[in-house]
Amino acid sequence: MNVSSRQGSKTNKKKMDIVLLLDVSSSMLNDNKLKNSKNAISELVNALNSKSDEVDVQYRLVTFGNTAKVKTDWVDGTSVNQTVSGINIREGVGTNYEDGLKKCCNSVVKWNTKWCRKHSNLFDRWYADIP
């Protein structure tokens, strides 16, 4: 995985806040979906860790099944990887994408929740495109 930063340097690190949204519904038990998702998160974190002299990254993890949950506050890559590795899924858990997307939105613009309410129709349009 290649990761680049246009503005970061050793003396002026580029700050990055990344919200990770992980589906923990029962459908993720099929075809190694959960394992592949965990691996993708780990690869992203490792790629950004390799650029630690250029970027200062913090992560927030949001999961969704029947409901969404903010699983971490803003943490470093090691902490988010530890949390992700401990996630397990039970049978019978639904898929509430909308709640997950809303929690992500609130995580990113928590200082401006009015933006999330004003633009909540974006979620409706996104769902309209799903077959």
C-alpha cells in the first residue's frame, strides 16, 4: 500500500485524523470479510506508521451492526490495531449502515453537528444508489 503526504516534513508533520468504519454485522462472517477488513486496516496503519517522520496520524474506530458504536477515542495506530484485532462477530447481527455513517460524521465534525443534520440527506441519496 502506498501512502503519500503533500505537505508533511520532518519539521512540520502533516496532521491526519482518520475515522475507520467497520461492519460487524453477521454478513461479515462470510468469505473472510472480517479478516480481510482487519488486514486492510492494519496495512493502512502500518503504511502511515512508516511515514511517521512526515505525518502525525490519529484514528477513531466506529463499528456498526444493529447499531453503531464509537469504539475508540482519538488514538494512535497501535491502539486502533489492538482494538480491531479483538473484534469478534456473533450470528444474528443486522447491518445498520446509516447509524454507522452518522456516527462517523459526528466523529469528524463533532464541533459542528449542525452540518451532519443539514446534510443528512446525503445518506438518503447514498442508499438510493445501492441495488
